[in-house]
Amino acid sequence: LPKGTLDSLLKPENKGKLAEILTYHVVAGRVPAADALKLDFAPTVLGQAARLEVTKGEGGKTVLTIDGARVVTTDIVCSNGVIHVIDAVILPRPNIVETAKSTGKFNTLLAAAKAAGLVEALSGKEPLTVFAPSDAAFAKLPAGTVENLLKPENKDQLAAILKLHVVSGRKLAKDVLASKELATLNGKPIKVAMSGDSATVGGAVISATDVLAGNGVIHVIDSVILP
């Protein structure tokens, strides 16, 4: 960790933050390495899920990582659980709204979510998958469309459109591609298909995948999905 980080975290005033980091390293129940290798996410005691990935290392050896930290020793059995040793400290991720804001590419989407009263839902603990139109995607709509939708009297219409971009649960790209359609928070399904070398959802091309957030996953799309 950066110099001074640990000293800062050990201060009494940072007890809450330190507890969040530590509980992000803990999963309820006994999860031996053999089971961990089969998981995409590890649901932590903090309430977030850490990403588990399996790759091949030198000599074809299986390597398990959690949020990028390599598992270097596995299955130290204890009376009340199991310890796996990792080579780095993993840190909780920001939520979907904070993650989208940090990229600087979703200003219109975030303004729309605020106008529709959906920021709290997108920042909550319930895991969500968001197909996020970039600012460029919103710019492709007819002139005046966004401005009209942002008016208070059109709040319900805007919310219905945005909910068409949100699916319950954490769905990685591989999960999306394995589906023919996805049930959205709008109540209506959106179809998943292949168009040449590109995957589409609701007719929009998925341009970037698996942007992980503390409470879900973001996939970037190149146009706004409309009912």
C-alpha cells in the first residue's frame, strides 16, 4: 500500500473505513479453493462482491485471483473456517453511480438518473447490471429529445426509459451473451443478439464490457434503448 496508508487506517477516527476494507476480505461460510475456482464473484461480509478469475500461469499452472490479487496459498483449515493467502490488499469498489461519474463519459446518463429519481437505486446494495449509454449515445437522439425528457413533467417517461437499461443481478459479458433476452427493471425484456462481430442488447451495440462497481456491473452501449 502507499506509504502512510496503514498508519492512517489504524487511527481511531478511521475505524469504520478500516472495518469496511477488512470485511471485504471475508466471505461467510467455508469456501475451499476447489469451490472458489468455480465462482465469478465472492459475496463478501461487507455486502459487495469481489471478482474471482482463473487464468493459466507459468507451466500451465492454474492461477486464482480476487480483484486482481493473486491467491498464493490456499486451504489453511481453521476450526471456524478457511484462510487463503493473497499477495495484495483488495479495496471495496465505488458504486455504479460513482464509477460512472469517475469516467467522465456518462454525464447525460447521470443527469437523467437524477432527474428520474433513480440515483439512490443505482447506489444501493442490491446488485444491478447497467447497460450505460455514453454521452455520445445520447447525442445521437433527435435534437431536443434529452432536454424534453429532463423536464419534471416527463419524469415517469424518463424513468421508464432508464429502467429499460437496468437488469437485476451481476451479469458479466459472458452471462449476457449466453442469454437471448434479459428482464429489465422496466418490466419489459430486451433482446440480446450478435450483429457481425458485435453483440447488441435492445438493438444497441455493446462497446465495452465488465466495468465492475461495488454494487454491480456496467456495460457501455453506443445508443439509447427506447421502448
